[in-house]
Amino acid sequence: MYQFACTPSQLTLALIAAFCTAAPAWADALAPDDSIPEIVVKSRKSAVPVNSPATVESITAKEIAERINAVTSAEALNYLPSTHVRERYIGDRNGILVMRVNSSIASAQTTVYADNLLLSNFLNNSYSTAPRWGMVAPEEIERIEVMYGPFSPLYPGNSAGGVVQMSTHMPDQFEAHVKADLFGQRFKLYGTDQHFGGQHQSVSLGNKSGAWSFWLTADHLDNHSQPQTFGAATKAALKDTPKDTPAWTNVYGASRDIDTSGNPRIIGSAIGADHTIQDNGKFKLAYQVSPTLRATYTLGLWQNSSSSEVASYLRDAAGAPVYNTGGKGAGAYVKFAGDANYYTLAGVSPGSGESMHVMHGVALKSDTRGAWDWEVVASVYAQNKELSRSAANTGGLYDSGNAGVRPGGTLTVGDGTGWQNLDLRGEWRPAADGGRQHRLSFGYHADRYVLKSVTSAIAGDWIDGPATAGASSNSYGKTATQAVYLQDVVQLQPALKLLFGGRLEHWRAYDGSNFNLANVAKYRQLNYAERSSTDFSPKASLSYRGDSDWAWRASLAHAVRYPTVAEIFQVISLPDNVKQNDPNLKAEKLNSAELMAERSFDAGMARASLFWEDKRDALISQTDTTVTPTISSIQNVDKVRTYGLEMVADLRDIWLRGLDLGGSATYTKSTIVEDRRNPALAGTDQPRIPDWRLTLSATYRASERLSYSLSYRYSGRQHNTLFDPKNNRYNDVNPNVYGAVSHYSVLDAKLLYKLNRQWTASLGVNNVGAFKYYVNPNPYPQRTFFTSVKFDY
């Protein structure tokens, strides 16, 4: 199959840099005489909005509709500079937000809000705790703003990568909207050549009557994903070779390739094709208490039912499928046709899950625009139901000893896990003093995170059988934070603004425990002592915007990212009685800086930002080589340094009216500088931070009704895992195959047509060239087609 493999070379990157740098000169010349007035462009696209201590980029509902084939709210962020959501398929519950300095397995280093209600899941810092994107239907979004880095005292140290603020819609009069999407891909990899697709519907309506207004949304998604992993066969060591004939001989149907480490590989099965059915309901009610005071209540419901399907490529001599090798002796091995070696097969087991999550939010906000304003925001996010089932690995999909009877398995219950947040915010704008205008922001924050996870065995049918009495393992724990902050924005001169302040936080972890039935009695039940920490994080930025078209800003910040409840109270295993989790993990402490230069002009803007982060006690999963036996776990790495350059340009009505061009180029280098627990890692790369990231987009509005859009995204080289000192190399020497974190080069397209005042239709394609790319170990979708119809009343 043809692949769109336009991998940027150094020349291409140089051209992108030149584009961002030289855009002002040629854009002014090419813009039509009656282009959009400069002040309008600045207010919409400026990187220096009022009172922002750092770079802010945004995208509106109109731009999302024209440019992006967005079925979920997460997909709306993928073309913002230095931003990527690891959504492996539409409806992925593990869609981690990746920004300048965090990786695709570091979910607790970016912060996502919707109408100031926290969507980020800070229960863990992992690939499995993504923001709760499902609580926001894409049709709700009015605007998304992204602030890069931890430069604002208003946000915790989890904003190290950045902060996302989603603003959703509230009506001024009666309105109703209905949208339907169909999408599908032809996925080809190894023995899989199959169509996967789904559908999405959204209905919303709202009204305003006097002081009351409401908004009601119902959103339904049903999608079949491509396989997420593939089972590899493992060659048996000579000492393990059975003397008897193996259970399966002359097995055929396997695919052979080279793995990420450069070794031959045999693939025998497709695993984890997820069928997800998600429903989201949102009710927002607002009451205008007075002309300057508004109260809002939000209720969000999200439920998911999923099943993880498996398929074997392998057939025995009689043509029957071969799924797993189990047991001992000859029954644990297979022989492939034409191959004299013995192999074991990776476990192939299906799974299923059920979720019901509830979010409540209450806000009371004043908007006098006078000397004083204040706001109260409280929210609760509860996992009322969180069940995950998986089948045991047996000789087939069904228990080989009882034909047609499903095997047992495991059940993990996370009911009761969740978090609560409270924010009290105030703003004071005193009269100018000696020509200096102040704007003082201050506030109090409190949060609590609760972890409850119990895993039990299922002796009977894994799909609906009850759990056996007594847990096989569990994890419990809580963390809580209280913080106060203060920020002053001082207009030193008409063109010069100073922002400074700080955040004082008190964090504690308590009620932590682990149980693991497999451990020896001494380590079976572990209860952890309460611990706490108090830290201060100062922030400052100085910005200049004079009468010219140039703006400048320098920003500095210190931030503290506390360990999540799961990082310190996770399920443990203790081979050789060595404790492998660490309830005494230190907080990450980082110093960040940004230097920004921006040029505005009639046709748009261009910006360059230098960013830098020095992180102490970084929380990274690694092996402690200074102890015997070695311990592999989440550990504090002494020092990690990350720096980079981000260049952005945004041009409106360029060459001809209705044509908008935009793009970004980001170079990042992230290095482990010091690591006393694994000294050989000093000077090596932090995994999963790509060297280059690019976005390019072109939107042409041919008329008031018709628009076309082409968008391109690229991510460059990044390592899957830490450097391997034993072999003196990075193990992903073959980085663009299944199992790696590969580069990607993807072109998307969309056509939007407004049939009349109420009806709109669109056609789109993501990954036009069916580029095959991966995020360890999962494959991303290949060429995917979209069609949508929307009715607005």
C-alpha cells in the first residue's frame, strides 16, 4: 500500500524556521488591501493576552468545525503548537495530553479544565490516567485555550507541561442542535486486514428565560478499534526444549518481521481490539442572581461498556485456531511449519469493562469589572462503577479441559475512586498609584484524591462469574493538598508589564495500604505512615509591547509536582521479599523559563519561544542498579534538563481572500543529567520526548457556505525506553515498527459545506497516506474516513 512518508529533512526544517521568521515581510506584501484590521487579529491570536505570564494559543469552535475531523473533544487539540493527544483510536480512554516537556506516559504533568472544573485525572502519572475527555462533548466547545508551562500561581505544579481551559456553550435564547458522524478505516497489519469503524451522535438544546438559562447535551459513541497489541512467539531455550512432541506441530499462519531491538520476530495473534460504547450526558443550569453575580450548576454523567477482542492468525494441522500455549512440558510449546525450533506463544485473552462516572460542579462568580470580583468553584468527580474483567490464558479461547466452557480470570474493581476540588478566587483592581496600575489576584485551593482498587480471581466464567471470596490484591490511599496563592500584575509603564507572585502548598498522603496474597506472610499486608510536605513556588514574568508590531516576554517559575496517590500506594509484588514500591517518593521540583518574541502584522502573527526546564527528583520508572538484587520501580531521578525552541506563524487572507495558513515547529532536547540510582544513565535521553514536532494547516473558505482544509502533523525521533547500559545502546534500534514509539508523518483533510441556514455536512479523511505509526506498543489508526451531518435550530 502507498504510504504518505514525507519525513522532513534538515532542509525542510530550515524552510519551516525561515517561514516562521520571515513571515512578516512577505505576508504584509501579499495581504489584500482590505484585510482584517490589525487590532482584531491581535486580540484573537496574540501570544500575550491580558495578565498571561506565558504563551497562550487557542482554537475556536468555528476553526475546529472547519479544520478538524473531531469526534471527541481530545481531537480538537492536535493542531495546537507542541501539543498532541495520544488517542490510539476514537474514544480511547487513555488519551494522554502531551505538550512541550511531558511524555505520553506522564499524565500528571499537564492540567485540563472545562469551565474551571478539573478534568485531569491526577490519581496516577501514567498512560492509563488521561483527562476525562468524555465529560465534554465536542459540540459543547466554544473555545480552547492552552497556556504553556507552570508560570501562573493560579495552577498547581501539575501544570509543568501546560494548562488547557475548555470553555463550553451557554445559550442566550432557545436553540437546538443534532449531529451524526460515521467513520471507518481499513486496517492492514500482520494477519489483520479488516474494516473497523463506528458512529457518533450528539443532541443538545438550551434556552434562556429571564435570569435562568440551561444547556442539556446527550452524546453517544460506538466504535470498534483496530487491534492494540500483537502476540509474539518466544523461542525456547535449549535447556527448556521438551523431550516429548509438543501439543501443536506444523502450525502455520504466523507473520515474521524484525522487532524494535533488531531481532527476528514471529507474530501469531491480534489482541485488544476494543469495542467501546460510551454515553455522556451533561446538564448545566445558570441563574443570574444580580446583574453582576451568576450561579452555575453542572451535572455530568459518563458511562462506558467495552469489550477487548482477540484473534489468532495461527492454525494447526487440522485447521483449528491456536490461541495460547499453557501448562507445562510439551503442552507449553508449538512448532511452526518448516521451523525446527520450539516456541511458546504470548498469552491471548479477551477482556471487558464497565464504567459509570459522575461529576458535579457548582460555581458562583461576580463580574462587576470594578475594583473587586470573586469566584467560588467546587467540584466532585466520582467513579461510581469501575469494573475490569480479563480472561485467564488457556489453550484456547475456551477452557481446553471443558469444551465450550469459558475459563476463569480476574476482576478489578475501582468503585469509590475519585477526587474533589475547591477554589476560592478573588481579584482586586485598585486605582492607579503614581502612574502604576495594579491587578491583584489571590485565592485558596483544596483537593483530595481517593484510590480504591481491589483485584480478585474469577473461578468460573470470566465474563459474568462472581469473584472468589477474598481479594488477591488491593490498593488504598489518599492525598490532599491545600494551597494559597497571590499574583500581582503591575503596569509599570504603558508598554511594560510585570507579573509576579507565588503559590504556597501543603500536601499530605495518608491511609495508604497494599495487600498481595501472593507475597509471603510478612509482606502480605503493608500499611504506610502518613507523610506531608510544605513548599513555596515563586513566579515572575516581564512583558513589553510598545507602539511597534513587536512584543517580548521573559518568564521564570518554580513549581512542585507532588507524587500521585497511585505512584506511592500502588499494588506491589515482592520477589525475593524485596519491597518494590516506595511510599516515600519525593515531589518533583522544577525551575522553568521562557523567552518569547512575537511580531504582529496586518495578515497575522509570528512567534518564537525558547523554553527551558530543570527538574530535580523527577519521577521515572527505572532500575536501581546500586542495590542487590536490583529494583525496578518508579524512582526519583536526581536531575533532568529539557530545553527547546517553538516557532509559530498564523496568516489570514494570504494570497487570496479566504485562505488562512498556520503552522508550528518545535525542537526539544530532554536529557537525564544526574541519576545516583543508575549512574550510567547520566547524559542519556529521557524517553518519549520527540526531537521535532511540526504542524501545518491551510483553510480556504471558497464562499460563505464552502470551506476546504488540509492539515499536516509530524513527530520525530524519540526513544521508547531508557538507555540500556548493559548493551551500551538504546534498545529501539528499529524504531518504526510495532512495539516502538515511532515517528509519524500524517496528512488530514476536510470539506465543510453549509447546505442552508440550518443544515451542514462535512467529509473528511485522517491519515490520507495510511501511514503506519506506533506508540509503544500500540498502532495508531490508518486511513480513516469521516462523514458528518449537523442540524442547528
